[in-house]
Amino acid sequence: MQFLGGNRRKLRLADDQRNACYPHSLLFYLQPPSGNISLIEFENLAIDRVKLLKAVKNLGVSYVKGTEQYQSKLEAELRKLKFSYRENLEDEYEPRRRDHDIVASSHSLGGVQLESVYKSPFADALDLFRGRKVYWENGFAYVQLKDIVAIILNEFRTKLSKVLALTARSLPAVQSGERLQPLLSHLSHLYTGRDYSTQANVGKVSLDQIDSLSTKSFPPCIDQLHKALRENHHLRHGGLMQYGLFLKDIGLTLEQAWQFWKQSFIRGKMDPDKFDKGYSYNIRHSFGKEGKRTDYTLYSCLKIILTNPRSQGDYHGCPFWHSDPELLRQKMQAYKIPPSGINQILDLVKGTHYQVACQKFFKMTHNVDDCVFSLSHPKFFFESQQILSGGKDIKKESIQPETPQPKPSVQRSKDVSSALASLISSLEMDLEGLEE
Ligand code: SF4
């Protein structure tokens, strides 16, 4: 791109040699890092990046993207983690260097900024041309500042895909490296927030706590399953899976889960033997004790919302997605949400922001102004417990189970490829954030 008239905004390059290495906030990662870096610094940079990606993901769930609130929260996170995000910071060298994991970058846009219009090769601005957003002449598109991000994003996406593909080819060399391999292998497990893993919670909830916990701390999707179970003493497969995996994730042992379901079902008309024959296998299966011995984890909100449609007699799913507005209003009234709050929730649902609506519900039922956590059932539950207990953990169960607890399944070790895959998916998420 070329600069066209107007007032040039000069980057501060001349008087600071260090900033010359990183002339722009947005890096295209075209050159591999060439400087020296200690393993400790490398690890810290990687953790910071994972933290940032996590923060972007959380914000996307808590706030509607593109809103002022989302933007200011995002900038606050970027500042907090010392990532580069604006060109006019006092000293941008360090943040930009950190963003590159780590040395000089040169991107090839070659663009010099105009005050309000950029001249760009026509081929780079096809999307904008289709939307009639550019003026074009002699093979060049003239793009307004507000639209330039679409071109930069395309460029960034293309170049990033290319360098990730090249990076993937280098994996065998990395895997054989004794120093880097263990670090990369464990990167995805490094602690970047509260530990919600099943293993950390096993045995912390007792069966007699479940009724009271359901009213206080279960997310609405699970609460509706619990209510249906108490009322009908039965749940169909979709509900059994969604609720069963939730109970497992908040820490019920296999033995407890088996007791819970058996007691619930035989309160209806089910014969205990019939329960043993019909359901024991399924319960053991979900704990990875039968069949392929997969240690199933609970469904994500997205999976609940997008898959497994409901039919008559089903109670699984997400109330924010599966309930019609009037029914949802009634449900929210039952939780004593004030009318203005219900309207806000319904507006978010109307805009298809189901998880943001759930966050709103959380804030209102827990009387908190802010909660920034990526929403999922156990997180809803544990954050709720944290707030209700004034920061203390759930009380440890005092009664030991009658039979030995199953050993926590061994965490599958991930190889470098899966670590890279998770980084790539994080980067894709990053791109979505940028797009916004
Ligand atoms: Fe449950 Fe997620 Fe829906 Fe909330 S958004 S009700 S946690 S599925």
C-alpha cells in the first residue's frame, strides 16, 4: 500500500533503535526469532500468551463483542498483561518483543498510513469492493481508515496460516530437543487460573448437599434437569448424560453417582434390579470404567446449544436457547430476577448471545457487578460456591464412600503436536477477537 497525501503520522523510530526492531504493534511473524532467550523467559512469555487468549475468550462470553464495554475490558487486559495494542505507547519495544516470542519482525504490508484513506492493490480489497465500500481506479482500491482492518486481517490470517504450516514442519526437530520438548508438552496444562479439573474436586460434594446446591449454585440448564429428576424420578438419555457428567465434574465419585441415580430412579416405580441392569453400565461407562474406557468430560455450553435437539419428554439443553421467550420469562421470574433484568436477558437471547445471557443471570442471582470467567457448568458452579462461601472452598465431605473411590484417571500426556494444535486453535480464537 502507498501513502496518499494528508498528514503523515510518523512512527517513533529514529530516536529509539530498539523500537526500529518492531515498528508496528501488529506483528506478522514472518521472520523466525533470531535472538537469544532463556528457557524461563520463553516459558513466561508462553504463559502470558495463554493467559491473554483465555482473557479474550472470557470477555467474548461475558460481553457482547464490539461494544464499548468489551473494548475497554479488552484494552484493560492487554495493559495488565503488558501486551502491545496501540502505537502511541511510551515505550513499545518490550511489549512488541514479547509478542514475537521473541525477535525482530518485518511485515511486508509496506503500508504508510494516511490520515483517512489508504491506497491498496485492488486484489487485496475484493471483499470491500463487493460491499461497495471502496473507490477504485487504475487497479487500486482507495480504502477508508475504518475499513482497513478487513484488509489487514486477511493479510494477517494468510501469513499466520503459512507460518504455522511451516512451524508444523519443524516439529520433529523440536520434539527431539531435550530442553524445549517437555516445556511445550506441558504448556497446555500450565496453570493459568483456577483448577476446575475433576481430579481436583473429587469427594468435595456429598449426596445430601445436592438439593441445596442445586437451588444456589447449579446453572439453569442443570437446575432444570435436577428439578425434572426430582419430579419425575427419571431422565431420558440426553438429560442423564448432561447431568451425569456435570455431577462427575463437580466431584461426585463413581460410587456416589451410582447411589444418586439409583435412589432417584427407585423413588419412582423402578425396580432396583432393573436399575442395576439398565443403568449401571452407562454410569460406569461415563466414568471410563466400561467399553472404550474413555474418561468423558462434560459437554460445553456450545455443544449443548448446538447439538442434540430436544423432543417431547426431554429436559436437557440450555434454557436460554431451548425455551421460548415466554417460558424463559417465567423461569427467570421463578429465580426472582427483577423485570428489568429479565428484559435484559431476553434482549441478549434475542440477539443470540445465550452465554452472555447466562452470565447476566449469574450476576443477578449472585448480586455481583462483574464476573469474568469463561462460562461452563462447573465454572458457574464453582464461581457461585466461591462467592456464596465468601471465598472459601466447598466444605469437604465428611462421610467416606462405602466402597473405595475409583482412582483418578491418569492425565493423558499430550505430545508436542497436540500442544501446537491447541496453540493454533487459540490463535484462531485470537483472530476471531481481532475480527471483532
Ligand atoms: Fe448451561 Fe451454558 Fe446454557 Fe448457562 S449458557 S444455561 S451454563 S448451557
